[in-house]
Amino acid sequence: MPTAPAASLYEVVLAIHIIAVVVAFGVTFAYPIMFAVAARQDPRGLPLLHRIEYTIERMLVNPGLLLVVIAGVYLASKGHYWSDFFVQWGLGAVVVIGALVGSVMIPTSKRAEQIATRDLAAGGGGETRVELSDEYRALVRRLTRVGTLLSVLVLVTIFFMATHTGA
Ligand code: HEM
């Protein structure tokens, strides 16, 4: 029976690159559903969701992004892709993603956690129907806008990576 040839190191690193993309960004596409369900069903869960959001960004998105870059650098060097558009786009994308996660997403979700906690305490704490402040809504709008931009950027980057043609 013929045996399949062993995967090359390049293929293994490519698999690591793709796994890191899934681990870093997969869950982020589910955030809008989580927040919509919490806001409708029980807003008391919102502070915890914001805490989960920024903890995921610290523990999964940032390290995942680092692994994407390390594996990407190996692939670009080994495959002689440095002058290709898709690699330059990828480098730009990781810089923008890293900067927006660190300077907007993490601090804004921390602030949203604090303000939601304050609003819920002011509203009595026991009810499932509570009035959240304009300040909280403005923070959520920023998280939604920047989060959507990041999701689109990830999808466009995957498109450029997957459709590139030879060196
Ligand atoms: C958010 C950032 C990134 C995402 C989402 C991403 C995604 C992907 C995906 C899904 C593939 C597999 C494509 C396929 O096999 O058809 C891939 C391949 C690749 N990526 Fe990335 N990537 C990112 C960043 C980078 C960076 C920063 C570099 C270089 C420094 C890079 C270099 C490469 C290379 C060289 C390949 C292999 C192309 C091939 O062998 O055909 N990527 N990337």
C-alpha cells in the first residue's frame, strides 16, 4: 500500500499559521451574538461579558497574533514571498490589529465593564430590565465599530493570503 509522504517543515509551519489564525480570531466573530443575547435576556451579565472579552484579547488574541507573525515570517522567508503584495498586506494587518486591540479594544471593554457595573448598581441590581447610561452606549458603539473593522480586516487578509498566486 502506498504511504503518504511526510509533511515538510514548510507545511507544518503553514498549518501552525492557520491554527493560530483560528485560535486568535475565531471566537471574536461570536461576540455580537453573545452581547445581543445578554443585553436582551439579562443585562446583569454584561460586565462579566466585557471582562471575558478583554481577557480573551489578552490571553488568546495577542499571543495568537504573535504566533501568526512568527510563522508568517518563516513562510515568507522560506517561500521567497517578501516582495509579494499579500505578505505586505499581512504585515500591515497585524500591526493595525495589534495596535487597535491594545489601544482601543482592551481599554474600552475594561471601561465598559466598570460603567455597566455602575449603571446596574444604580438601577437596583435585582431587575433584568435596567437603563444603561449614554456613556455605556457610547463605549459599546466604539467596541462595535472597531470590532467590526477588525473582523473585516481579518477576513480580507485571509482572502489575500488564500488567493495569492506564486512568487
Ligand atoms: C491577520 C493576519 C494574517 C492572517 C489572517 C493570515 C492568514 C493566512 C492563511 C489563512 C493562510 C493560508 C492560505 C492558503 O494556504 O491557501 C496564510 C498563508 C500564508 N501567510 Fe498569512 N496570515 C496573516 C498574516 C501573515 C503575515 C504577517 C505574514 C508574513 C510576515 C504571512 C505570510 C503568509 C505566507 C508566506 C503564507 C503561505 C502562502 C503559501 O504557501 O501559499 N501571513 N495566511
